[in-house]
Amino acid sequence: MFHGAQLIERYPLLSKLSEPLKKAERDIVGRERETTQLLASMCRPELCNALLLAEAGTGKTALVQATMLVDPDRLYLEVDPARMISEAGNAENMAAMLKGFFDEAERFVKDEERELVLFIDEFHQIIQLSDAAVEAIKPVLAASGIRGIRIIAATTYDEFHKHIASNQPLVERLQRINLNPPGQETTITILKGMAERYGVADEFYDDHIFRQIYEYTQRYMPASAQPRKSILVLDSMVGWHRLTHRPMDRDLLSDVLQESLGVNVAFKVDGAKIKQQLDTKVFSQDLATSAVARRLQLSVADLNDKGRPEASMLLTGSTGVGKTELTKQLAKLLFGDDQRHLIRFDCTEYAEDSSFASFRSELTKRVWDLSHAVLLFDEVEKASQMVTRVLLQVLDDGRLSDDNNREVSFLNTYIMLTTNAGSEIYRTIAQYAADDTGSGKQLLEYKKLIHRSISSTTGDNRFPPELLSRIDAIVPFQPLSLETQKKIVRKKLRQMVQEVLVKHNVRVDIDTKVLQYLIEDKGDSDSDAGGARAAVAKMTDEVTTAVATFINEHPSERRIRIDVVGDLVSDDKNLLSSNAYIEVSAVR
């Protein structure tokens, strides 16, 4: 710590447990007010100690370094609590070591005729060690002015409330100075100074990239503080620039954020083709895909509300009309896959208030692990009121605290809620106004009724009306016509045929009546269904299972066919019920 063996010998504890505070590596800007506040605190005649409170990365050490530059008459030493604890070995020895350390500091001031400023970062580490350690510090703090010692302690708000705030006598001996994170302009000035120092200033024509660094880190790194998080991003960009000579532009910034956070800020979706891409997978829902595509235009243009999730939509309609399929395609469109980037919650599993804690824990864990995702909350009306309140907070603030008290950001998520509430409206549409395109002409006429029906539901099927005001868009799904249901099941049959060929080298022929059997004879006769789910389930249960059984029992057959045996009600209206069934046989 000190120059010369004699000084080290005279002050062994000071030399071992502290070292001169290093000068700042970069210019310190925007802290003039706090520097003056800290200097004024140290000029007090008696209690001249300060406690700096700020989140990690805000610049507590930088503030002390800035103060040192304008206070050359005092010697600034940085105390190492971890080394102090290690040297003490146990809590009992800690009190004696602290007393010896501060006695040496007082002797140094007297003999060297120079005041000391002792900066103790992570101050809570000493306080939490033992009551004896706290009692050893109190007299030093009480008489610091007389002894010529100034103590600057620093910690975070969390650690202060956890370990220090309850000890009122200790708190009264420290002048509290709150250190807020720097704003955008100050952070940009810091980044520009870094660019100058690292020789990359010529890469920037204006402040645009610096502003994007600030805005993106604010949005996607809410648990970290400025300016550190912006500094780390720029530092990473400089590293890539030096290695690859890539320009310091938005593309490099996007890659750095993708690499470090898994965040795709370079939104690659073609805004002109969103609806077209959704329509290839979601049949006859023109109104629904139009509504979703229109809402996504805001994200593509980066004009969405930065304080809330990217988008939130309520998908309404009967079972099996394409709500989940559209959500899967949305995840694929946005992130390239509908598995990892689609996080699904079945709200029927969270119907009791007792499930609140597990829901919150699972939700925050999944989004902490993957902040860039589509969140699907199926049958949201089934969730308990406490679970609903969690969703309200997510929709309002875009943030939640997890089990470890970390702030989890939902700002880069797309929130999709589905509901079967309002089914009586869709029953009417299914009976009288189904169409083959899903143009939504009838739905538009029923729009107010749908909204009123959803908000006035009661009992177990009650949709929380407070959610409606937080949703960006209500997306109604048209009940499917028979032709559309046939199109969906026909596609599923083709996929099954292809899968059998690839996996078993078996060709499958299908009788034309199989589709008629599944849709018209074996489909769900309840007009409220309005979807293809019943027919698809029947296909799996009767057709795919029959094919699998035949292949397993006749592994040498290379070509088979699927037929309908018996009479179909749809062919003969005089029949009260169908006696038809599926039969699989070999083709000779």
C-alpha cells in the first residue's frame, strides 16, 4: 500500500487490508451534485461519514474516485472487506481486527499529518458477520471527525434493508446519499468517452448507436443498472470490431445482444407478408390473421409501447377453430420455431388460489431463461383471481420479481390469451353464419355482442373483465364451415400418409368416403363446436390407430388402403345412426 518498507512495517494492518484507491479508468460525468454532497458530508466537524446507496453498476466507486480528484489533501484508501474477513478467520477475531485497523488509521493521521478517507464497498459484509463487529465500528463512526478519519461505506438498497436498516444507532452515524442511475444523455456521454479512449470514435457518425445501446439495455436488461449495462454492451462491440473489423453499427449491436441475452432486436419479419404466412397454416380465419398481422406491424416498425410487452391479444372462439395453431405459427414466424419459443400455460391447472405461488414461480423462471418468446395462456377464464392479478401486472408493467427477488422482464414477450367465454354468440354464428374464408363479416356485426358476452360471463366460466382493458386486441375466430373442416382433416391425412411412407416404406391409399365419414358422420354434432378438433381426434383414434395396428401386424406389406365399410348417415338421411367403420387392408 505505502511506498517504503518502513511505512509498511509501521502500519501493517493498513497495508494488508487496504490499498490506495485507484484513479478512474474513464471520465466521470454527471456526478457533480453527488460529489459536492459527499465532500460536504466529509467536512462536517463530528459525524463526517457517508453511506452510498445504489444498485450494482450505478457508479458508487466512480463517485468516490471523482471526489478524490477534487480532494487532493486527503489520502483515499479502499478497504477490502473480503480480505479482512479472511484474515480474521472467525467472527470473534473480527472485532479485534477492526479495532486494531482503525487504531492504526488514527495513528497514521496523527504521525503523517494527513487525513484518511476509508472507502468500504460491500459494507454489509462486515455488518452481517457478527454483532461484535458492529459494536467495534460504532465508536469509530461516532468519533471519526475528531480522529481525522472519514469513512465512506457503500452497499445496495437490498443489502441495506436486509443487514443495516434495522440497526438505528449505526444508521444515525452515517449520512445516507442515494445514487440514482444516470439518465440517457449522461450515459451517452460516457459511451462517447469510451469510444474515444478505445480508438473507435470515427466509427460513429452521430449518437444514434449510443442511443440504441441505452434504449435496448433499458428494455432488455431491467435487472441491471446504468451505466454499467451500456458500458458492457459497447465493450463487447469493440471486442468484435477489433477481431473481425466489422463496423460499429446496428447489425453488430444486434448480434451482441443476441449472443449475450438471446434477444433478437433485429426483427427480421417481413411486415408485408405477415398475414400471408399465417394464412398458409391457419385456414379460413381471414379476420383473425388480419387482426394479428395488423398488431404486429407496430413491433416490426418498433413503434410499440416500450413499457409493456410487445403485444397482447385475446383469442376468442369455439374449440378447434385455430387459436392454438395461430399462436404456434406466430412463434415460428417471430423466432423460427414453435417449440422452444412457445411457452404454454393451461390455466385450468391454476384454478385455485393455492396455485398462485407455483404459477408465479414457473412463469418467471421460464421467461428468465427465455426472455424472447410467445406466451400462451389457454382458457384464461379458468385461472384463479390471484393468478389473474399476476397477469395484470405483466400486462401493465412488463415486469415481475422471481423467487430470488430478481426482476424478470416481459417486455420482449408476445402474450396470447385464449378463452371459450361467450360461446353462445359463436353457437349462433356456427348455425347461421359460417363461411369458407373466415372473412369475419358476420363476426364484425357480432363484435359488440362478443365483447359484452365475454365481460359478463359468470361462475366457473367467468372471464376477468379487468383483463379486457389491458389487452391490445380482441381477436375473434370464425366457426369453421364443413368445407374448411374438410380442408384441415385432408391436410392431416396427407401428413399421415407421408409419415407412414417415410418411416415404414408403406404406401397408403385412402377412400374418398373417409373424409366424409370423419367430418359429417363422426364429427362433433354440437353446433357450438364450430371447429375441426373432434374430427382430427376421431382421425387419430380410428384411422391412424387402425393403420398403425395393421402395419405392426403385417410388417411385410408395402401398400395398404383405408376404406369405409357400412352405411353413412350423410348418404342416407333415413338412417337414425351410422353403422360405418374404418377398415385397413393390403392392396394386392
